[in-house]
Amino acid sequence: MKYVDEYRDGALARGIAATISAEADPARTYRFMEFCGGHTHAIARYGLEDLLPANVQMIHGPGCPVCVLPIGRMDDAIKLAENPKITLCTYGDLMRVPGSNGASLQKAKAHGCDIRMVYSTLDALAIAEAEPDREVVFFAIGFETTTPPTAVALQIAARKELTNFSIFCNHVLTPSAIRAIMTSEEAKRGEVMLDGFVGPSHVSTVIGTDPYEFCSEEFGKPVVIAGFEPLDVMQSILMLVRQVNDGRAVVENQYIRAVTPEGNRKAQALVEEFFELRPSFEWRGLGQVPMSALRLRQTFAHFDAELKFGMVTVAAADNPACECGAILRGVKRPEDCKLFGTVCTPENPMGSCMVSSEGSCAAHWTFGRFRTFARARSGERRSA
Amino acid sequence: MTIDIEQTNKTPSRPRHRKLDLKNGRVELTHGAGGRAMAQLIADIFAPAFDNAFLAQHNDQAALPMPKGGRLVMTTDGYVVSPLFFPGGDIGSLAVHGTVNDIAMSGATPLYLSASWVIEEGFPLADLDRLARSMGEASRAAGVPVVTGDTKVVERGKADGVFITTAGVGVVAPGLDLSGDRARPGDAVVLSGSIGDHGVAIMSSRENLEFETAIVSDSAALHGLVADMVAAAGPHLKLMRDPTRGGLAATLNEVADQSGVGITIAEDAIPVKPEVAAACELLGLDPLNVANEGKLIAVVEASHADALVAAMRAHPLGREAAVIGHAVADEHRFVQMTTAFGGGRIVDWLAGEQLPRIC
Ligand code: SF4
């Protein structure tokens, strides 16, 4: 399409692709994980895989907030919505995520639960103000980028002394997830073969690049913080190839347009004011990850839906055939799942990775499945 | 029960001539009850708006002259767009354009429309009048009269303002056989202009999406453009479709499915207005999935693609017409696109509702 945006210039991208091909050592394989679902989406949507040489491979990471939400938390949200006093405000993406026994928010809504799709926390806040008789709960999910807006909403709610607004908090942290991947059982067995990470720029706009230093220091893996334009992604891959070739492992910043080492101090302070670390939080695929998620501070307990409505999360098992967990840990690819494209499609998702447009399975099905068939035909397969 | 009307003629010796209060009045249940109030609603709002000889006969049906030769084409469509008024149109004009276009996609000349209105109790008469006049203007501009109609009023909360169903008939000339199953490998796929305008215009006017854009809906009747296309490529035209709900992506997939072919397109060849591209970025949408109401695609034998595109470009609604791709042999019936970056990707139906990106 005729995008005018300079960051989308196809000729430039092909130039970078040629440089990557020229500099990548044909004697070895480069396996990089793009942590964030936004990058997964960009790679699939622009067909960037076709521009990379066969020995430079991208592995999808767990950076899709919808994908990593465990079934138990979806069940919690559905239970909240079933309370006739509660209006549950949620991002549209969460509507179709399967909970236990095939339940979903979409089905709950059809059965009469008051569930409203919103575009931001502030929309939920506006509903709470307009309808003082309803208990309005915002289903908050997301990484460090979405936490400051939730904090802003809480700030306003506190100032206006709203008593009918609360947050079902599922905010999670990027660096903890990377650590979980690098220390998983598979990693100990040497099955996580990663040569570096592409980190999300929008997260670093908030937290900076410093929180990734452990990745290079402890695990010897390079990290490049990249923007979301396809050209940004291509350039960050080139930077990773160069680090690997030079035997370097440092945190580099491709997205100098907006990212600094220390990040946005003001946003951090705001988050700090309202949230504290949970000792542990369950991630789909990664299991319990210590210090990987946020909850509301004691002072703001009245805004915490979990406390306000006495919620007790019951862990629930994933569909045993669904490989979302292994895919989120970077050890399997969507096409390794037996259900991919047969039982599980975006119209009828069996796992969360098939729901969000940033999920690996959805991205591969929606944009890239012709490659699976092409590979099947030629008998060749790029296995994980 | 009182009717929301004002007396405009106070002379006691003559029967009272009561006019609807088009300024502050609202639709009441009596307006759909079949009594005098309904007759008045029709007389004051719909009859003048649609004004034509068939309607003026005041019958429950329209008796129409039979077209000679060719085949009769008929279609019907329900309109529930929200908001009712949007940049570039409203539900009244849309209900004309949409149905006229459905008929035109067969290569037919649309002849007559019917319109059935379901109105929610409490709907402002001023808005109803505006919508009816808009429908009348659109039908006059298209040269396709609304020859019969119906109004129903439902209780408050049982509808969302106004729902309209229009049906239409047209006649397709002998020798012309356009059908979704006729694409064959090698045929060219032609698009009439930029995509995504209607969907973005609608979304920009929904209250909880706070972005402003100069984009207006492309809502338009396409039968004039179609007539020129038929004249230029005649029997070499295989099929036409207007990519409405689900956008270009859904339409191409329908054609691929129905014809049992694959389709390859080039991203570079598809015009998207910069404002539409920007709004889609903001909302996390793909313009390929966004609705259009004044665009069409045609599949034509490759040998006649240039002549077809030239004829389309000569028409105001086809100025940006271009060949965007071709039908290919593919057992999987994939619609594939070469991206502006030179990579490949599938162009798929949209799963679920188009939703904004969340992070
Ligand atoms: S294809 Fe479906 S079932 Fe398989 S891993 Fe992906 S989401 Fe899970």
C-alpha cells in the first residue's frame, strides 16, 4: 500500500536484508527471539521472514499480554462478570480467550453478563462515573507500557473519590519473563537455543534499557531494543547479527528516537505510587514466575477488585494438546501443534495464542500459513 | 393517547389539518399503528422525500412495467449502521447505495427500490425527516426510484434509532454473465480506488474513539461506473464485487473460494489514503479488512484488463482504478500478497470483530 512513511520504505528494507545476508556467517545459525507480540505481528504482516536468509531465524516470545494470561485468571474475570452488580470493562481481544470448559467472556456476554468492550482505562472510568449504581471493574492486562495509563486512571479515581471503580490487575513485567525463559527446565537441558533478543521499544520508553543488562551480563545474550516499524525490526536483526559475529553481548538501542537507558522516570514514579511487586504470578507457558507482576498497594486496596470481591484464583490446566506454553517459551513453533489450523483457528481458538492478533499462532495462521504448505510440499521443514 | 403534533389550521369550519412537529416532535408508537398518525407520517415525511409516480398511486404495492429481454436481478439488504449520520453520508443514502451496488455487481441496470423502515419510539422527527430526504436525494441522483415502502415503530429500546431494509430489482443485458465462480488462473483483478474510507469514517465518528480525521465515507452508487465497464469489456468481464463488510480481504477470499483459485496481489498497487493508513495504524487495523461503500473489484480476462482500467479511470468513481493482482492455480485457494517490503503474506478473512490493538 502506498504508505508515505519513511520507516516503511521497501527498498531500504531490501538493502538491510542484503547486508544481513552478506554478513551472516553461512556456517552457523542465528536464532533470535522477538520478545514482543507487536514484533511478531510486524514480522508476519510484512513478510519479513522472506527477506531473511535461511540461517537467520526469528523465534516468537511471550510478549503478548493476552497470550500469557493463564486460564485461571480468565475464569476469574468470567466469575466477576457473572456478578449481577458488576460491569466488567475489557479490551476486545480478551473477549474470545478460552477459559475453563470452553467458557469465554463473549459467551458470558451473550448470556446476559454486563461486559463492555473499551479502548482504554479512561473509558472504564467514564462508565463508572456515569453509572454510579454499577460496580465497574476494569480488566487490566499488559506489560510496562499499559501500566502507567492504569495508574493515571487510579489517580483520577482517587481524586474523585469514586467508590464504584476497581481494577482486576494483571500487569506483568518484561525482564522477569526473559529471565524465566533463560532459566527454564528446557534452558537447563540446553533446548532453548537463542542467540539474542529483540526487545520492545515501547516498554523501554517507560523502563529504559538498563533493566535488560542482566541478560547480557548473566546469560551472555545480546539484546537490541527495537521500534515496531518493519524497518526497525530489520535493522535490529542486523545489529544482533553483528554482535554475534563480533562475540559481543550488550544491550543496544536501535530505537534512539525515544528510548533512553533510564526510561521515563515520571511514569515509573507514578506506577511505583500505586503498584507493588507480587511475590509470584502465574504465566501461561512459563508457570509461576517470581517478581513478574504487579498488584495494587495496600493504600489503594479499595480499588483492587481481587480484594473488593474476595476473588480466589484457582489454577486451571490448559488443553493438553495445545502447545501455547512451549511456543511462549520459544521451544516450539505454531506448526508443531497438532491442532494448528485443524481444530484450532482464529474463528475457533483452542489456546490464547490463536486469539490475539499478536499471538504467534494467530500471526502465523493469518499471514504466514502458506509457508507451512510450501514447506510440506517441498518436504523441507524448519523445525524448532 | 396524544400525538405529538401541532395545529396549523385553526379554522373551525374545516377538518383540522395537523402538521407534524418536525422541529421538536418525536416518533410515537401511534405513528406505526396504521391509523391517522401513520398516514400523516408518510404524507409529511416519506411521500415528499421519495416523490415519484409509482409511490403517488398510494397502493400497497407498485405495479411496474416489465423490462424487455435480459434477466431480472433482485437483492435485499438490511442497514443497521451506527452512528446513523457519519462523515460523507447517513443510513438513508447508504441504504440506497448499498442495494443499488449489489444489483450493479451483476452488471445489471438497477430499476426500482423498496424501503422498509423500523423506527424506535422516541426517535426525533427532525432526524427522521433528514434521513428520508437523504434517501430520496440518493435515489434521485442514482435514477432509481423508491417505488414502495413500509414503516414500523417499535418500543423504545427495541431498536437503535432506525433500521432500514431496502430491496431492489434490475435487469441484466443478454450475453452478460457475471458470477463469483468464474475467475480462472491468469485473469486480472482490478480495483476501482482507495480502500478503507468508509470504515474509518464510521469509526472516527464513534464517540469513544477520540481521533479526528478528514476522511469521509466513500458511499456512492456504482452503477454508472459499472455501465462503462460493461461497455468496455463486455463478455470478457468475469465478475464484480463491492468490498463492503470485511473489506477487500474478505471479498478476494470469497472470490477465491467460489472460483476455486488462488489470488496474488501486490501491496504496492493498492491505494490507501495516508489519513486512512494513519487511522488504521492508530487503531491497530489493516485497511484490507476495513469496509468500503463506493468501491468495486472486477475480475477480467487479462487481455482486456488495460481497456477496462482505461474505461474506469475515465469515470469519476474509478480514477484510481488499477490492476492489483491475478488469479492463480492454487488448491489451497490462498489470497497472497507481496508486501511493500518484498515479503509474502496471506490476506485472510478477519476473525471476529476488528478490534483496536491493546499494547
Ligand atoms: S494452534 Fe491453537 S491449540 Fe495449538 S498451540 Fe496454537 S493456540 Fe494452542
